[in-house]
Amino acid sequence: MNTEARFSEADPAQNPAQNLAHTHNLSTIKPVRVALYRNLSVIPEWLEKTKAYCRDPAPEAVRAADWFLDNEYQIARAVRGLRNDLSIEFYNRLPALWVDGRRSVPRIFDLAHSLIDMAEPQLTLAVIIQFVSDYQKISPLTNAELWALPSMLRLACLEHLVDSFQHIDDALAAPFDISAQTKRGRARRPVDRIARSITNLIAVQAIKWPDFVDQTSLIEARLSEDPAGVYPRMNFDTRDRYRKCIEQLADRSTLDEIQIARETLTLAQSRSDCARKSHVGFWLIDAGRAELEQEIKYKRSISESLIRIARQHTVTLYFCALICGLLLSFIVPVIYLSRNEAGPWLWIAGLLISLIPASLLSVYTV
């Protein structure tokens, strides 16, 4: 059975991921925060209330209660994962959808919901890779979006879970507004949605997400063409460092991540006669970085400019700091001699005696 058959779509001739990509319009401003994400702090209280209900459920809710009680720790772990992995700074970097003339939720949140709705019977690494790869044939995802997908899948599953329980019993009303994406899934029975949500939370936890990023990152695909042949042999952490360099460059450039990766390759290919310069790393993290920044019209921040200047004049800055430290070290003996109205010879002797400890203090401080 091929991966395409694992999606529950009405028309098998259509590709759900590509159809979704065609419907997405992006905003240039930061996304609206999903209501569940804004209200994560109240979810533990809701979980306790739901657990109490599930210990003595209505007869028609026994199966849903069993699912909850048997997997309560999986749900709690998902909530903790969201708190640890999805900071507001990271969230604000995610491209937002533009819906009905206004900014909306992150694009990757809508993609996560669509993926959950279409994947049957549950999420797997192969299904996710296929869906994301098909989507990117129409619209590339950023490096941040790829890393945000597990968190967005957790958000989507938790939303379905909460929404399903509030349809079982009014006393378990959601402590946040349910998103339009979750409302699309209400055609299924609540107990089936609960089972799917928990099963998918378990699947998300089990998936090796670095493997997912490696196989779906378009930056990875471009940098793997490294003329020096070095990049594909690097370990994951080093390759991820290079991808994040491109992500950081794209934040302050008019080019997107894929265009910057291509420009990096172009520069490396143009220096194929030099082993060092033909490696993409020379342009991303080494001496070629300044030339790459110039090519992509990168706008440095003030702090970056100051750091760059400091790195270019390290020796001068070191000796300036050393001299300043030496002068500062003389403050105490100068004040002491001045207050005691020392004569010229006492001044000379005092400063000479202070010279050695002042020099040592200056060296150790700098």
C-alpha cells in the first residue's frame, strides 16, 4: 500500500497536500496566537476535572473515559512538551496565514490539522514526510516551520481531545476558544476523535524528528550539493548549524532560505579550484561569510556590526583593554597618595610598587 493511499481524501486523483498549499496565502507579520497556546496554563486544571469525570463516566462515555485514563500521562507529557519546546519568540518567527484580509494562525498549524484530518489510521514518519514533501512542491516551508511541526501536531491533537470531551459532557467545556481547524473534524464521533488524538500524540512522541527534518528540508537538499562533498558527510548537529545560519541570514535579507542556499552553492562552485572555498561552510560560518552577506544584501543589526568589528580588531582591543585595566588598577594607590599629600619621591616609589600587582590584575581581568 503506497503512502498516498494512507490519506483519507474523497478524490484519490487529487493530492491533498498540494491542494492545501494552493489555498494558503501568507502574511508578512507575526501570527495570531492559537487560543490553546495562549491558555496552556489552564489545561492541567481541565485535565484534573476530566480525570475526575472519567472515573465515574456516563454509560455512553465509558470507552472515551478508558482512553483518557489509560493515557493520561501521554496527554500530560504533550502539554509539558509544548511548554518546553514552543517559546513565544520561536512562535512569532513562524509565517502566518492571511485569511479574509487579516493575519491568522501560523501556516504550519493549519498544515498540522490537515495532516491529522487526512492521515489514516494514524500519523507515521513516512506519511508526514510524504505530505510535507508534496506540499513543498507548491510552497516551500521554512526551517523553523519544519521544527515547529511536532509542537503544532500536539496542539492540534489536544484541541481535538478537549473539543471531543466537551461534546460528551457540558461540564467539560473547553477553557479556550476552539479553532476553525478543529471544528472541521467534528463530523467524526467524539469517542473516535479522542482515540485518534491520543494515538497521534503517542505517534508524535515516538517519531525521530531530526530524521524528518533531514528528509524534508529544502535547505538540506541544496547544501547536500556541496561542491567539496563535505556537507553530506557531516554529523547532524553540524549540518543543523549550517541550516540555522541560512535561517538567520534570511531573517534580515530580501531573499528566502532556498535562494540563500542557492547563492551559497553558487559562490562555492565559483571557487572549485580551492578545496577550502569550495565548501559551503566557508561561506556560511568562515571567512567567506562577509562576501555572502554582501551578495544577498544582508542587513546586519547593530550588535552584529559591533561584534564583527571587534573580531576584526581583536589584538588592538586586547591591548586597549589591558591599558585601561592597568590605569584603573592605579586608582586606589593614587587616591591614597593624594590624600596623604605624598611628596614626589613617595609618589614615584608608590606607583612603582603598585605597578606589578596592577599589571597582574589587569592581565587576569582582561
